Amino acid sequence: MKFTKEKTNIAKGVAICLMFLSHLYSFPERLMDGNYYIPLIPSLNAEFHIGNFGNVCVSMFLFLSGYGMFWGQTSSKKSPLIYSLIKIKDFYLTYWIYFLVFVPIGLLFFKNVTLWNSNEIRYSTDLTTFLEGFLGWSPRYNSEWWFVQMFIFLLLFTCPLYITLAKRNPLLLLLTSVSIFLLSLFFKVGYTDINSFTFWQISFAAGMLCASFNFFSSPFVQKIDNFKSIFLLLFIAGFFVVRYRFGARIDFLFMPVFIYSIVRLADGLRLSNILMYLGSYSFPMWLIHSFFCYYYFQNFIYFPRWSPLIFILLTVTSLLTALSIENLRLFLGRSIPFVLFNRE
């Protein structure tokens, strides 16, 4: 399999769908005003378990980021440090667009929304709080934005080093990443702590290592290219069961074959085009969706009650909103010579 940008977007499309499933179905304590969902099979409530598995999307996005950044820096001819700084800039420019669209809505119209398990107001007008949110150091305005700080730390502190090691000494990269990961387990670093990048970096490193060894074009993958889809489904089911027992700490071990499997299954099920399209907008959809399903319009998203319709409604709403903002951004980028609106 040649792992092209299109294949990457298919994987991102699956990842954003898994994220939506996770946030819709695996946090019943976050449902307010009597909101609920009716499972597809009421006696089973498979949605809850699939939602718990859905947070594998974090490792997926990090693996794909590491994979893409290795090849991106290689083709750019820029130094690893300069390339990482450019990626931080690009990340912030998109994040700031959506921050400045959605956070003021909360400050103006949702002043009574509180933090989880607290009576403290979420949308504080305190200037320090606002600046911390703007820089991504605090996820107060949107708890699902904890990823911003972690990803910035990852790009700033590990990306230049990991790209260099991936090219010069992949074994040393493996040893470095595994050592940092084991230290994070030893010190019980939480998934969303300020030092959470020490836990998650191993999926990022796995993506770089797979890129440096051309994993998706390797003899191993060429052999499993001949496997029937049922074997891929069995692998995914096995990963589901093992992950239920061990959690996210084993993601990096399974991630390359898991991503390969879901991309191949998407092709077989003729879902590639729609997943590719969703994947191309996965970043803005991630920034947007929790405002709909948690903070601003939860009543609207859960109005259909039936779980498949809730998922479809959140996906369509997030996509249409992202399309509207991105098209406006494109128009302004052509009309106003201001870098904030430019999007590659």
C-alpha cells in the first residue's frame, strides 16, 4: 500500500468519527437537561463501549502527525527546528480562528455554563484566563482542547529531535521515546496533565519510525495486502478487546496495522471518499464539535434521541460549520493581505 495524502485523510476521517462516538456516548455524566440517547440495540448499549474505544483517535492523530511531519520536513528541505516552528505557527493560526469565533459566543450568551463537576463559571471574562485560553495553555473554555497544549509541547520539545533521530539513528529514537514513555507511566502522568506529552509522544514517534522505514510499502505490508477483509476485522476486534483491558498505553504497538486495516476496510466498504472528505476537515471539526454536543447546543444535538441520528447530526453540523468558516477564511485570505486568514 502506498500511504498517500488521500490515505492519510481516510484515516483522519475514521479518527474524527471515533472522537465523535467517544464524546457522544462514553460520558453520560456530561449530559444535561435530561438529554440521553437510545442505543441501536437497547439491551446491549454497544455505543458506550465503542465510545470508550473511540479515544484511540488521539493516538491515531499523533501517529499520522508524526508520519506526515517526517515526510513533510524531508520534502521541505528546511531544518527540523524551523519546520517544527512553522507547524506550530500553522496550528496556532487555525486554532485562533476558531477560538475567536466560538469563545466570544460563550462569553456573551452562555454565561451560566459551568466547569464539569463544579459551580465555577466556564466562560470567565478574566483577561488572564482569556489569554491562557488563547495561547492554548488552559482548556477552561473547552475541556476537549486539552490537546492544544500537549501538541504544542510535542512540536516544540520533541519534534525537531525526533525528526533528526529518525533520519540518523532510528534505534536511538526508539529507545528515547520508550524511555520517556516508561517514565510517564512510572510517575503516573495523566492523559490530560501538563506533562501529558511525555505519555502521548510515543505514538508520534511511532509514526516517524514507520515513515523512516516506509512501513506501508514494506514486504510485511505487501504480504498482508493479500489478506481477506475478515482477517483485518479480526485484528481490529482483537485490538478492541486488548485495549479494553490495557487502555491507551498499548496504542502505539497496534497503531500501524490498525490504521492500515481501517484504510483497507474503508476501501472495501466504498467509504473512502466520504471519510477522505471528513478527514480533510478533521482539525476544524475537532475544534468545533464539543461546543455543539456539550457546551452550547446539546439539546439540539441529542434531540433525535436515537444514537445513529445523534451521531449523524453532530457530524453534519460540525462539517457544515467548518465549511462555512473555512470558505469565509479563504475569501478573506484573498481579499485581505493578513496571514491569519491564509490556509494552505
